[in-house]
Amino acid sequence: MQIVKLTEARKFPWWRSPIAFLVLAAIAMPVAFNTWSALLNNFVIEAANFDGSDIGWLHTVREIPGFLAVGVIAILLFMREQVLGVVSLFVLGLATALTSYFPSMAGILTLTMLSSIGFHYYETVNQSLQLQWIEKSHAPQVIGWLTAVGSAATFVAYVLIVLTWKTYDLSYTTVYWAGGGVTMALAIYMYVSFPQFEAPHPQRKQLILRKRYWLYYLMQFMAGARRQIFVVFAGFMMVERFGFAVHEITQLYLINLVVTIVVAPMLGKAVAVFGERRALLFEYAGLVAVFLAYGGVFYFGWGVMIAAALYILDHIFFALALALKTYFQKIADPEDIAPTAAVAFTINHIAAVLLPAMLGYLWLVSPGMVFIVAASMAAVSFLLALLIPRHPEPGFETILSRKRVAAAE
């Protein structure tokens, strides 16, 4: 295993550089995960006759590995971050490929748990590597471009599903194997073709909870709760309420991807220009409006076009979540990035483990109320974002830090 310092990585060809690794990772993960997601609602309804409560329990199970992401810290005692990221991608791909072989509640939940372990451990490591390998001055723009690359990869997968699903009468098995197989192949390539890059600041290998990161922790908690409501119920609504078929829901995802490919780099640049505070305030204000409008779909009988438009707007606002990453990068000690990424993922998933099952029962009674709850959470996130300074840095993590410094002087 060749270990190369980041400062020496410039000697390697571009296709073996740290950025090339991050680009391939940005392609590999969404191909498997979004193929699984695109077919999921139709698959569980057709194969296992899922209702709103069942889909809530499925996503509760899916979020358990995210809640246990803090376990990454223990794994890093004997495995390098880069290797763990590649192994996690392979597990995600394998679980996706096998999904259709177990068309029962127990089987779907088991494969969901396996794919979730791969997804969440990869995401934990990927966020850490991005913040370690990308310079602070360029982080918003580069992360924006990586988001666009991932969306482009998913776009290709969705186009293939739309063009071939009905035309060639494809089975769930064929599509799940195609998506999972691509991810497994890329994971193997990344393992054998890239050296192990050594960041300049060795990462701490123990659990870290710092008082000065308290705002970041709270915002991660709220983001996980709010995001989970959208992931679980927005797509399920399109299938259950409006009867979308596989190729139709995938067409909606395609529109989202085109918008993200165009908008994500622009949003990254906007974060760099206007700062994390303004970007997050804009995101959360927009999400409050969108979630309230989702409620209107049920309470006022708004049609499918409005629901689809809201789904697209949702994705645009969520793309600004990169600002939360770069906010942490600016306030963190460089050695804290890996352990804090693991802790943050666990915090992010505390509510995500509990909410889907609970709100699944609420969905059976009042689907619109589920989105009113989400709007309330977005409003709380907006209030928290008001505490972010215009130029955050260590020692000035919140606007309240200024008061403490002034009092000390």
C-alpha cells in the first residue's frame, strides 16, 4: 500500500490525484443509492404491499447505521479512512444488487440495513476526506462541483431507467444489479489504482465532543430530522397519492438532477461570496415555505404539477447544505475533522431513527400534518443559523462567542 503525502500528490497524473478520487467517489455512491431509491417506493408497494407505516419503519431501520456512525472512530484504529470509504462503497453496491431477491418485509429490511451501513460509513468518511483534502478557500466551490458530478452520474442512471424500463420491460433484478454492479466496479478500481493519501494533520482516533462546536451539533440534529421527513414521505406521496409509475417518478428525479447539475456549482460560489450564515438562512426560509406548501397539497387539494414543482424546489434548497460543511471546516481544529464527522453523523441521525416510524403512523391519520412538522423544524434551523457569524473561525464559532471575548477583554 503506497502512502503519499498530499503535498507530494502533485507529482501524480491527474487521474490518480486526490480530487480524481473524490470525483470517482462522487460518481460511485449515487449510482447505487439513487438506483435503489428510484425503484424503492414502487418495489415495496408491488412486492410487499407496503403502506405509510411500513415505509416509515423501513426508513427507521435504514437510519440506524447512521445513528451508529460514531463507530467509524473505532474502525479507524485499524483501517485507513480512504480504505474504509472504498469498502463502504462496495458494500453499498452489493446490497443494492441483491435487493430484489428478498421481496418480503424481513428481506427488504435486512438488505436495507446492509446498504445503509455502506452508505452512511461512506458518507462519514467522504465528508472527512473532503474537508481534509480541499483547501478552505476553495472548499465551497469544489464541493459544489462534486455535488454536480454526483448529480450528473445519477442523471445518466435515471435516463437509462426512463428509456429502458418500459421499452424493454426490465425487471427490478436487472436494474438493481446494474446500479450496484457499477458501484462495486468503481470501488475496486479506486482501491487498486490510487495511493493512500496522507493529510498534513493526523486525525484523532477517539470520541470528541467539544463545547465550542455546540451550534454545529444542534444544526446537524435539526438537519437530520428535517431531511428525513422529505426523503421518506415526499417520494412516497408521489407514488401513493398521484400513482406515479417507476419511469414517471424517475423522470421527476431527472428534472431534479438537471437543475442540481446547473445550480450546485453556482450555489457553491454563492456560499463563498455571501458566507455560510446568509446561505443557510436562505435555505431554511425556503424550506419553511416549501414544506407548508406540501401541506397545502393535502389540505387544499393542489394537483400533481404543484407537488412536482415543490419536489424540485426542495432539492434546490437542500443543495445549500454544503454551507454547513464549510462552516464546520472554518471553526474546527484540523485534527478534529474525522472524529467530529463521525459524531456529527450520529447526531444527525438521532431524530432520523425515531421520526420515520412515528410519523408513519401520523401519515395514516393526516399526511399533510407530517409536512407541517417539517416546516416547524426548518423554522428552528433558521433561528439557529442566525447565531452563525459572518466570518466564523476558531474562537468565534457563534455570535455569542464575540460577547464572551469582549467580556474577557
